[in-house]
Amino acid sequence: MTTQFDVVSWNVNGFVDREQPELLAQLDWDVCAIQEATTPERLERFAARAGATSWCSAREHLDGAHADRSPAYVAAVLARGRARVTGSSVVEGAPSPERALVATVELDGSALLVGSMALPPASSPAWGPALKVEQCRRIVAFLRSAEAPVIVGLDANTPRRDAIDLADTEFWNDGEEELLGPEADHGLRDVYRELVERDSARLAELRRERPEGPLAVS
């Protein structure tokens, strides 16, 4: 029998002491990928208020130069109910490992790899386009090598223009399309694109309303 995991992803933008956890507590989910969590203490409070019973963060895996940097924001994964976080790591070789967390979550005897990830902003002097693209490529390498089912919540800081048709999407830097473009070969699909493309009426309406994109407005 196939086990269904209900997964959500949210960049909380560091605002872990506001109302986000109360909203999460009202939603149906087994696993939540969080981007831009802050301190361990605030993450613990956030998790408790959201109803999580286990969690992990990338901060647990930082060492050497990365630990010395003491990043303000890190990725995290929460689980609740019968789901449990049973292990975690960061993507090997990622320039920004604090944005490249992989958690193993088990539910009813089945295991799922849950990534909570982000690409560092190329506009920041600390990163630039080269390291952003390298983060992309390290994530792609991880996805290609994964030996278990995997889902990723991603704060991509790209594309420049998310066109209705993926083939027309414009990225900020060459190399980002290896993760998110039409020729990406890591085997994962964009869940929102999949949802839209299966709804012919919705797709037709989007083409009428904004033929140049974007695919969604938030």
C-alpha cells in the first residue's frame, strides 16, 4: 500500500515570532519545509506552536568555515502526527549548506527525503552569480543520486520571468535552468506547474489574462 505524505513549504522570512505557526497549526500537513528559520530557540517555539512533534535544522550540520559564519537564516524541516524526522544532512559541497537541508521523514513504515533548500541571492556581495549557480548544480547532483523518494521545498530566487510555458521562462544566470528549466534531468517536477498544466480551463485563462506571464502572482 502506498503511503501519502502531505507536505507544505514556506519561506517564513525570519518572522518566526509572528502568526505563521498558528496558521500552520490549522492546515493539514505531515511535513513542513521551512526556509529562513533563525535561532534554535525560536525554531523550537515555532515548531511547538505549529504542532510539530519532531524537527531538524541545517544549523546542526554546519562546521568549519560555515559554522564560523553563524548564518542568521537556515533551512528546517518539521513533522507532526505519525510522521517523524529520523535523520538529516546537508547537500554535499553546497556553497550555502545552511540553505541545503535534507531530512529523512518516516510515516507508517515508509520513508521520504524532504529537502528544504534555497539558492543564495546573486545580488548579495557575499555570494554573486557563480556561487548561486554552484548551489543549483550541487542540488541537482543530490537529486540525481537520491535513492529514495524525494520532495523539495525551494526558495529559488529565480527565475527572472516565470513564463506560462516553461520553455519561455527567463533565468537570471546561466546554469539556473539546470535545476528549474525545461531540460532539467533530475527527475523532479514543479508541483504548481503540474497542477496548472492539468487544468486546461485555468491554463487558457492564464494565457488570456497575462500571455507574457508570470505563471502566478502572490
